[in-house]
Amino acid sequence: MKSAKPSLTESELEIMHPIWERDGATVRQVVDALREKKTVAYTTVMTLMNILVNKGHLTREKQGRAFRYVPTRPKTQVLSSMVNDFVKRAFGGSARPLVLGLVKDRKLSEEDLEEIRRMIREEEVKEENP
């Protein structure tokens, strides 16, 4: 069985978002995207992106004089893995307390709740008609 890639830190995840949005990006593109929200140093971003290569979250390909960094897994897959890991560690593997907490604290919009209801109905149909 293939081992899971190391989890992403908050800073690494922040860097991954603009890369996922573009399906690959140069350090300059990531720096420019992050600077819309806060001040970041080019060298810091470059170092973190190289760490992400070493961790297996990014690959690097030559593009002219720069490198283009490409995600090795889609955003949905990485975030799903992170949520599953969190549920396992924080709630002993049961997502129920997490979902109940989100509903109780009104962290889910009516649109979110309707999407969850739709997904539950679809899963029930799948179980009835395998």
C-alpha cells in the first residue's frame, strides 16, 4: 500500500491554493497571489515550495528560466485526506460530533445543509440499488 504524503502545514496549504487554482504556478505567480492578502518574501515562498516538492505534494518542471510547480494530487483529494485525518485524530474516527458541532454553531449555511441533504439522498439511493 502506498504511504500517505505528509500533512500540510498552514503555510504550505496557503501556498497550495494559488497553485491548485492555476493547475501549476511559478514562484513569482504564487508570491503575487499571496501578496494580495499579506506581505510575503519571495525566498520564503520558494523555500516552502521546494519543501512541498520534497514532501511529494508538488513536482517541478523547467519553464523558460523559471520552474513551474505542479500539484501531484487534486485539491479535493488533499483536503479530503486532511479532513479524514482530523476526524480520526480529534473525534476517534467519527464525523458525527464534527457535523453536529458545525450545525449547532451555525457554521453551515442553508445552501450547505441542502447540499448535504442531497448527498445523503444520493448515497441512500446507491445503497438501495447497488
